[in-house]
Amino acid sequence: MDIAEVAARSGLPASTLRYYEEKGLIASTGRRGLRRVFGAGVLERLALVALGRAAGFSLAEIGAMFTADGRLAIDRTLLSARANELDHTIRKLTVLRDGLRHAAACPAPSHLECPRFRRILAGAARPVSKRRRVPGQT
């Protein structure tokens, strides 16, 4: 496939494909005229890159998940650590979401008169190191 077809099928601009090639994430197999040509496996490789980016990995971290000959070699410990980070982020965002929903629907005349809102406010004002830890949270 030439670069235009890869761009169309992957939804990525050709500039991103060239950048990913420069970073060693994908490799062209040659040229057809002035256009780069890629093997059939490039779309799967791009899907792996997209999955890694969605999980919050840097391009360098994603690149390290491939061997020199292009095979996948994912560090399972790294995946587990990232999953733990995501769990922590989800817990924080859930508390934030619940606090916002409460504040939006709170029947108190003033948010500062609401005991629950004041607890949320106090929790937000504490330094991270002094906040109550949730079991299993790092």
C-alpha cells in the first residue's frame, strides 16, 4: 500500500505516518515514485500504536514494545503498572464527578452551608500526601 492508502485506511495524515516512520514505529518497504510503500502489517502496527497512545504510553515507550525485527515484545509489568495508574485516575475522577453532581443538585441555599460540599472542599484543599488513602491505591 502506498502512503495515501495507509493514510485513508488508518485515518492518520501522511505527516503522522512519516513521523512514526522517523521514530521507528513503522517502516516503509520502499517507494513507488515519490510515495512511500508499506507492507500489509502496517495497519495492525498502527492499531497497536493507537492503543498504546490511548493507554497513555509515550511514543518512545510504544517503540520499546517492539523488537529490532519488528515483533511485539510487551513488558507485562509495565502494562500492570499503567493499569494501576489508570485505576488511581479513575478513582480520582469518580470522586470529582460525584462532587460536581452533588454541587449541581445540592438543595442547600448556599454550597458553603452544605456539609457534604464542605467535606469535598476540605478534601480538595488538603495536600495529596495528607489525603485519606483508599485501600489498594498507590
